[in-house]
Amino acid sequence: MKNLILTILLMLIPFGGYAQTDPEKDQDKSEMAPSKNEDGEWDLTVMDPQFDYFMNGIAKPMNQYSEVYLKAKNKILVNEWNSYYASGRYRNVIESSIDYDPKENYGLKFEYKLYQVFAYVNWKYGLRMSGLSGSDAIRR
């Protein structure tokens, strides 16, 4: 009887893995996308509590950038970020792609915040991104 139960259990073990979802497929669905807030302005939510500290104490003020400059930089940085995501580089830092349309008018506040996300990732994790301006590539 023990041999029969053991045999049945051993036969069921290989099928246990088939019910799980494929993590690569789930990873493909992960995406950061801009959304509009209650005021109708584009917004980006960053869930890291140190990001507020970075924005208030380390990041350059928004008035030091133009919207045109930030839009050009963000286009390059988003492409670089999404390339890292697609290739699987920096998996411990980059957990999703970014849905960004450079033709969309997101506004200065959004462009600034997105740019500072890249500066923050550089500051916190040391991830070097070629599209980040030298003065914004801060090391901790």
C-alpha cells in the first residue's frame, strides 16, 4: 500500500509545475504608464519613499530646465530604460517598461518628474544611463 501511494505521489509531482504562470509572460505585461490626475494634468506616481527626499533635497529645481530639453532627454532615457528592460539587464532595478509617447504634450511638471526618476535611479542604485546629463548623474 505504501508503495502504491508513493508511486501516485511521484507521478503527480511533474504535473505540478504546469499550473504555474510563466514569469516572463507576466514580466512583459508590467508597464509604467503616465496617467492624468484629478486636475487633468499628466502625473507619474513613484512608490519609493526615498524619492520624495531626493526630489526635495538633492534634485535640481524645476526652473533650471526647459520643457523642450526635458522632453528630448526623456525620449532618449525612456528608450534606454526600455532597452534594459527588454534585455533583462538590471532586473533588480528595472521592473517594468515605460509607456511614453514623445508626441504627447505631458507638460513641464511631468517631464521634470520623469527625468528625475532617471536621476534618482542613478543616485540610489548607481545605474548609469547615457542619456542623463553629467550634472544630474549624482553618485551617493
